[in-house]
Amino acid sequence: MQIQENYSLKALNSFGVDVSARLFTKINMASDIDDLIQWRKQHADTPCLLLGGGSNMLFRDDFEGLVVSVS
């Protein structure tokens, strides 16, 4: 699991709102889920958002946590 900083979410929401996530990662395989669980244990105070296709998300501001793309 690779975490990127200040990642644009514009392409990941159907409204095309130009906002960023402070942290971002993609879940590509089952082992990434285990990595995410371990990361969450070490960063329990960091907000975490699981994002599917983005069609039901309306971002108004940057997300000050970890966005996990599972699509």
C-alpha cells in the first residue's frame, strides 16, 4: 500500500469538485487491506474515508485525513 500526500480528488467525484486529500491510497489487492488495518492502528486519530466510485460524494473542502479508493 502506497500513501500519497496532497492528492487531487477531482477525478474521483462525479461533480468534479477540485479538492484534495491530505493522504490517499488505493486498495488493489487483499494484502492492501491488511496493510490498511495496520496503518489505522498506528494512526487511529487520522480520519479515514473509504471511497468507491464517487458518485454519491459531494466534497466541499479538502479532506484532512486518508482517502482510500476501493473502486
